[in-house]
Amino acid sequence: MEKLRKSNLLYWSVWLLVMACLIWVSTKIDFIFYPIGAFISTIFTPVLVAGFLYYIFMPFIEMLENRLKIKRSIGILVVMVLLIGIVIFSFLGLIPSLVNQIGELLTNLPGVIRSLNKLYQQVIEQEWIRRLDIPTQLSQLTGSVQNSITAFLNGLTGSIGSLLSAVANIALLVIIIPLIFFYMLKDGHKFPEAVAQLLPQEYSADVLALFKEINKTIAKYISGQALVCLFVGTFTFIGYLLIGLPYAFLLGVTAAITNIIPYLGPYIGLIPAAMIGLTVSPTKALLVCAVVLVVQQVESNIISPNVLGKTLDMHPLTILFLLLAAGKISGVLGMILAIPAYAVAKTIIQYVHGYVKNRRKKVLYKE
């Protein structure tokens, strides 16, 4: 084996061959992994949502426990009551308005499409547009958009059985997510210690320190991103109200949600708002762009630097490449999870690198 290691080419060739064999074997016995995959896909969404809530409310519980000397159990009770209050307020105040605007938009959607089509016809009649041969490309794009909208509407008017199944799944999530969230608050801080106890004594302290760094990175990113999205959604909604844009609340919520995706998110949220603005007038669409520009300037230059700080410390090109790759692999969910996953991986690599470097220094010092 030692001779094999000394011959790098032979060693890596054997290693790659073994890995290829393992991958091939795994494709032939995929039926064994199917139950595991089904289980993971079932619990993924509730665990993800509960984990998001955990990192949002965990700093509040730690503040109650450390600064105000309130027992953890009482702090958890306060958080659960607060969460129930937020849910009740949302169902009584926010969600009905959101549902009404969605219903109104779906009702008026044919008129919106006709208005956009009329505007499109006016644009392509311009002589300079004809010379550029843009109408052909725009026609293809318009056809694609109309097909997507038609497919979406057909999905909405699907069978009653599918609708009932979706409602049942949502009801199940509403029950399961609070339970997972409660146990995360109750026992989540014990998880690093439980993992450390499974490892040799000499590594336990380092593993705990690594978990602490990862926890800090995730908590800062999620809580900071939630505050930034809340700011963007609130002030975009106010801006849309001031310029008299239809469906201002719905489009403000859309802006808040899409802002989760760095760099690309604001432009994704701008597209539906600008299209709605165009159905009113070109001036309204320009005002929509102005609102988004002002909100994004305040967010990127004032809010994010103070809330997120250097949590990411990533080059913009790195973020864009990550988003493109994650979007290709896992769609929108991949784009949302790519950045925090990269931040965690970066934290682990930096910690392991520092650990190895310190070990080498100690060995050299002893020699």
C-alpha cells in the first residue's frame, strides 16, 4: 500500500476506478436508496422552514436567557406565543388582502395581456425597430410567455382532488412545522455536544468550536437577510402605493421574496411590477423602475452593510456563478440555498485550514 501511495499516478488511478465502481453499483441498486430519498424529500420542507424560524428567533431567546436571566423554557413559551400571534395577524390582516389581490389579478389577467400586446404592436410598428428585426425575437418571447401563463392558469383550474390534496398537505405542514420548531428551540443547542461526544476526546473541543462558527454564520445571514427582505418589501410597497400602482401589496410581497436571491432577486421582482405599470402607461413603468432603484440603493449602501456586514465576504462574480449553477441544478430553491451553503462550506474550510496550520506549527515547535 505504501508503494502504491508513492506512485501518485497509480494511486489516483486506482482511487478513481474504485469511486467509479461505487457510483456504478449505486445506480444498479437505486431501489435501496429510494425510501431514504423519499423520507428526505418529505421532511425537507418542514425542516427547512423550521430551521429558518429557529435562526430568526434564537437570538431573542438567547437575549432573554443571558441578559434578562429568564429560563429557556419561559423564553421558548414567549416565542411560541409571539409566533402564534404573528400567524393569527397574518391570517386576519395580511393574507386576505394578498389573496384578494391575487384573485383580482387572475380575473384581470386577460385584460393585462391584451394591454401588453397592444403596447407591443405599437412598439414593433416603429421603423427603427423593424430595421433591427426585433419583432421576430419579441414574437417568440411573447409566445413563450403566453404559453407559460396558459399552463399556469390550467394548473390553477385542475381537478378538485388535486386542490384538496394540496390543502391537506399545507394543513399538515402547519401542524408539523411548529412541532419541529419547538423541539429545535428546546434541544437544538445540545446537538453540537451530542456530535462531539461521538468523536475522540482530542477532537471534541475543535468540533464544538467549528459548530459555533457555523451556527454564527448561518444565524447572522438568515436573520440579516430576513430584515433586509422586510425592509425591501415594506418600502417597495409604500413606493408603489405612492405612485398609484395596481396590486401594490402583492408586488411588494413579491419584491421581498425575490430579494432573498442576491443581485438577481431585485430584477426578478421588478419584471412583474414593470409589466403591470406598462398596462397603465409607460410613465408608470418608469416610476416603478425609479421606486425599485431608490429602494435598492438604500438597501445596498445603508441597510445591508449594517445588518449583514461581512457575513458573506464574497466577490460578486462568485455569487453570480453560484446562482447560475444552483439555478440550473435545483431551480429557484437552489438559488436561495446556494449562498448560505457556500458560506457554511467556506467557514468549514477556513476553520480546518487554520486547525491544520496550527497543528503543523506545534509539530515544528516540538522538533
